[in-house]
Amino acid sequence: MRIPARYSPWLFSAILSAIMVCVVTAFVLLMSQGFSATFGRQWLNSCLTTWPIAFPTVAVVAPLVRRLVAAITV
């Protein structure tokens, strides 16, 4: 299945935010509570509650960051 290119910014935001949420929530959970038998459930819950914030944030911020990078690089 191929997704039309017009959805690229949304797909980029969804994938990037999902990866970042998974990595950051795992790190924070491990640092704050350590690894336990309930780690997987806690991690999944953290990801599911954090991603709805991360996705629109990346969708809004990514174009601004691209413009900023373009402005300060040659």
C-alpha cells in the first residue's frame, strides 16, 4: 500500500513523534521506576497518553524548524 505524497508531512509527524515518544517514555520510566514486571504495561500506557500531545506538536513545530534550519545554513 502506498500513501499519496500529499500526506507526507502528516506521516512524517506521526512516525517521528511515535518513535520519540517510545524512546523517551521508556527512558523516563526506567530512570524513575526501574525495570519491573509491569514495565511493559506502564510503558504502553505512557506511550498512549503521551503520543496525542507529541503528534500535533511535531506537526506544528517541524515546518518551523525546517525554516529555521534553512535560514541558518548555507
